[in-house]
Amino acid sequence: MARATIYDRDLDRNPANYQPLTPLTYLDRAARTFPDHVAVIHGPLRRSYAELYARCRRLAGVLAARGIGRGDTVAVLLANTPAMIECHYGVPMTGAVLNTLNTRLDAAALAFCLDHGEAKLFIVDREFARIGREALDRAGVSPLVIAYDDPEFSGEGGPLGEADDYESFLAAGDPDFDWAMPDDEWDAISLNYTSGTTGDPKGVVYHHRGAALLSLGNVITAGLPQHAVYLWTLPMFHCNGWCFPWTLSIVAGTHVCLRQVRAPAMYAALAEHGVTHLSGAPIVMSTLLNAPEDQKRPLPHRVHFLTAAAPPPEAVLAAMGEAGFNVTHLYGLTETYGPAVVNAWHEEWDALAPDERAKKKARQGVRYPVLEGLDVRDPETMESLPADGTSLGEVMFRGNVVMRGYLKNPASTQAAFKGGWFRSGDLGVKHPDGYIQLKDRSKDIIISGGENISSIEVEDALFKHPSVAAAAVVAKPDAKWGETPCAFVELKEGREATSEELVAWCRERLAPYKLPRHVVFGELPKTSTGKVQKFVLREKAREA
């Protein structure tokens, strides 16, 4: 225990000198400082910061009136819309916890999340009404259901049954609702479900302190200027949009909402709204670069593009540069509030030969300013490994932007934090300059279009086919999606199956984005103990 000093006497915390950190104060400040500045653009809609703040307070007020309070879960199944931004503020303004659900999940997975998170209220976009209704029918909980009808959605929605309309629901709230700061900055602000390698998804819990700090880290790392204009190509359901719904308020920036990532809409937004920043997986870059010339628009200035997942190839980076984009490579996990590592670029590296420059670009990088610890360690001894670029270990995190833990899953939480560090499950090396580089994923997670796919989940679906004796699924590099599942299948003696048949079989058991894009038949390479040698299959997938 530290010895007492003169600074420990009569200098206690009090409301005047200590307040819990929370990103909610960022919106309060933006609305007071720049009330008339445009906060949200969505189609023809323009909303100022004063209007956004009033709507968030209305939402908080009506939620509180319906009995939603500290520790209650509000689940939402929404696209990148104004309502999604409002939920990021209005829900935690009551002390409740926001659970943004992946719109690409199937009904069974959604039902699990609703039950596991004990959802008290469920807001559903009309586009996802059918899957939302099916999830509710499967779930044990019976939350109050609110239907959001986005004017920018032109397709057909499904029935939600007895559901209140979002705008009518909001109208009952007080625009001057006296929302409360969190009792403690450690209070939960959001719940994000991430795919595990086995079993059900894990519920990752964020706290107000981490969300506030990661938001500040985004401003520093992305170089966001005052009144930055951010195009929503990254799903807000993914790690709370890397905390950017809260980040933008720090600089009184403008949210440009986008329901679908399509080239014409992206180029129109970039050209017409003066977009300064956007984020996304490699597929977003591919969509921009591969668009027909008649869909492209000249950019008004250089645009900053933040990408995570697999590092972009040098050719893609060069093409993005020629198209008017500056690309920054980030790395993180759901458990670290999204990106917490950045490939901080040195200007002198621009003068390197292309192959050497590509090697620098392939590295994940160094910690965010708001992350206290990043290292590559031996997972058994917890010894920090040499920074020699070859010693392979597990990438580990430590700091205030690491999750509280997994909801109602103490065993997984303890395993993740064993040794006093968060164990990412990713294997990598540390270079002499301290930059880390991933070499493999010990969890066998495939990152496709920015979404996690459990290889074991796909393998389990394949194993259930009557003709399949063994199956192994690995990531195959893909120019568009970053990675896609590649299935290696060993058939039972005397049985037959085609790749089309197996994909159709999986389609009945998996969400569409999890389906294998390639199926290779043959005997699986195994060790002497019968374990499948996935490193051999990964090499074959790369060569295929």
C-alpha cells in the first residue's frame, strides 16, 4: 500500500472536481456551442445539433416514463439512420444499456441475443421487420416493440404486430428532459455480441469511461477537424460504429447517414456534402474503386478512409491514393471498443521502394493514445517476447478501452483476462520499432466484409451433411470482402456431394454472409494425433 503524503490530506474528490467520464456530455456541449450546425444528413433531411439533442432527450424521457432505467437493455435492429444515432445518446441518458444488433444475423441468433441481454424494449427498422418478428416469436422475453419507418427505405417491410411507431413514441417525450449522468463511469453503456469460436455469441459490455476515451482517441488518431463530415459506411451495429456516433459530437461534426453501401450513393455523398472521413472494411474500398466511371464523382478534397480487418494490398492502397483517398489501417476487436491500434505512418516511409512500403503497410501498428498497454506475449508464461519480428506470441491489450467483460459469462471473462491482460486470441510478432503484426488467428475467426465468421460454426453445418466425413474451414483472401470462408471437405467412402449441394445445405443453417464461397474436396492433412493442419489449408486457400 502506498504511503500517505501531504497530497492525500484534505484534497478529496467532490462534485466540483470529479465527474464520471461519459460520451453523453459531448452532445450537450456541441448543442450548446453549435446549436445551428448541421448534425445529421439523411436524404433530404437536415437536423441541427439543437434538434438532435432535443430528440435524444425526448427519447430518454419517454423511455424513463415507460420504466426503462439503469441496467435495463434496449435492443435495436436498425440501419445507419438518424434513429440509430439518437439511440446512442437517448438510451444511456436513462442509465439503460444499448444493444445494437447485427442486421445480418438470422432469427435464432437474434432471439438468443434478446434473451441473453434480457431486452426490455426492442426498436426495429421496417426493413428488418420480418426477421425481427421471427426472432421475437422464438425469444422468451417479451419486450415493448417500437417500429421505425425510415422515409429513405423504399422496399417492402414485414408486419411487427402490436408495435408503437417510433416518431409517435418520441413525440411523447420531453425535449428538455433532465437526463442523468451515470452514477459511475464504470456503469455499462452498451452491449455488443461477438461471434465466438464455439457455442453462442458472447455479450461484450462497454462502460461510459471506455466509450468516452475511445471517442477521444478517434479524434486524435483520425485527425478529425472541427465540423468534420463523416459518411456512415461502417455499420453502427458493429462495435457501436467504432464509437464514432459519440466521437462526432466532440468536434460538432456532421453525420451523413447511408442505408446501403452502394457506389452511386457514396460518391454522391462525398461530392455533395464535403465528406472528410469514412470507415469500413476492404469491401468498401473495392466498391468505390470498381464502380463504373459514370457512377464516380470528383472529390472536392482528399478524403480520409479508415480501414480495419486484413491490411489492404499495396495495389489497392495506390489506387485509393490516385482516387483521392488517404488510407489509415487500424486494428482492434469488439472487446476493445473497435480499433485501438493504428499503423501510425512515418512520412519518410513514402520514399521506400514499393515492396518495402507494402511491408510497412501490412503491420497493424502501435497503440491508440488512450490505450495503456499493447504487447506480444507468451500465452503460457506471460513473458513479453523480443521485438525481433519473428518471435510469435499472442497479442494482448491492457487499459481503459478494454471491455468490462462478457455478460453473464464469468468463465470466459476470467479466461480473457488471465494474467492481467486481455488476450485477443490473435497471434503476432513485435518488430524492433514496436509495431505489431498479426500472423494468424488462434480463434480461427474469418473476417469477411468486416464481420466475424466462426470457422467452427461453418464446419459444424457441413459435418451435419450425410455425405461429409470431415470438414475444415479457413479464410481465403478476397479482393472484395477481405476474406471469405473456404471449405475443405472429406467425403464418406461411397458417398457423393457437389459444392453447390453443400452450399445449399449450409444456406438452410447459416446466415448468408457465413456461407463458404469455395469448396475443395479431398483428404484433409492431419498431424500424427489426427488434428487437422489448418496452416496447410490456409496456404492452399491462398494459392487457389
